[in-house]
Amino acid sequence: MTDLAEELAGTENGSERPTGPLLFRSGSQLGVNFPKRLVELVVAPYEEPALVDWKGRLISETIARGAYNGIQRRAGTNRVRANRDHDVTRSVGYAASFHPSHEDGLVAEVKLSKTVLGDETLELCDDGVLGVSAGYRPMEPESESTEWQGRNRVRILKAWLGHIAFTADPAYEGAKVLSVRAAGEGIWTPSPTPNLDRLRAERKQREYDRLARYDSPSS
């Protein structure tokens, strides 16, 4: 579909906004531009499996390339907001632009507001303390926007982005800062729960191993 055809199609993927609770998935930070208060993010990595909670059970999930096609037309009252820790009452800014065709995933530039929380978020992003997480829903009907590959593996083919969150506990273990542009000075803040972080990582690894055994041809 051409860019013009996508712009005439409505919302993302030509579908209406889906209903139901948001699911949370992580991305990674690309860079920080202090003068313009912009943080460049991979909101949702493409084709990268992650162990996530899916309606009360842990599964391996992959966001398919093209799942967010058309999101770049969202603007005005429909534009995507950014917050801290998926708390919509702690807004820090909004998505100024989207690039859904980037090879790494859905890329966005988030403009951080000139507030106390916005300033703190900008500094912590520059320090590499905060991760990135997306609140999203599969498009409806879900049977057409998801592709199950066994009982415990799913690919998301079409998705609607509800918000972007800056969080210290992203779902993707590989989320990391790739580069920092025009960096300012900041104070490093250690994780307040290092033991809990380690236990969560060990638990996710055990679940990956269990799912791999469950889905293997010899099982």
C-alpha cells in the first residue's frame, strides 16, 4: 500500500481503534537531543521474541514487521502520549513523529514537556537508566491480527499503539541505549531493586527454557 493510500485508510492498518486492556511490550532508546527535548526510541522491535504476560499466562511474543503501518498519520487529539511506568496520570510528553518502516522496529521521536517530571525523564534517558515500553492492543478482529505458532508462541501482525512509557523494568531483556546525541550532564541512579531484577531475569530464562522444550518436535 502506498503512503497516500495509507493516509486515506483511517487509523493504523486501515482499522478502527480496538477495545480492551492494553498489553505492555518493551523497546530501546536510540538517542537524546537536549536542545530540542527529543528522545529517539525503538518503541517496538520487529521480529524479536520476548517472554510476556498474555492474558494471565507467559508466552513468547514477536511483533511482525509492518504491524504498525499507518501510525505516522496520527496527530492532533489522536496523537500518542508518553508517560512514566504506564501511569497515564504521569504524562511527560508525546510522540512528535513515527517511522514504522525502520529496519529495527517502530521508531519514534518523543518530545518531552518542560515540567519537573519531563526534565527528570530527559536526564534519566540520557543516563541510560530508563527503558522503553509500549502499551498496545492487537487490532480487531484479533483472529486476523495475531498468528499463533503453537500454544505458547504468537506473532502480532497488526497493532494499535495506546501510549509510550518510560520505565525501569522493560519486558525485553535486550533493551538498551544504542547511542546518545548532544548529551548533557546527569547523575547516575542505580536500580532500587537489584535482587528483584535478578530474580525476574532468572524466572524469564526458566520460562524460555520450558517453552522451548514444550514446543520442540521431540516433546
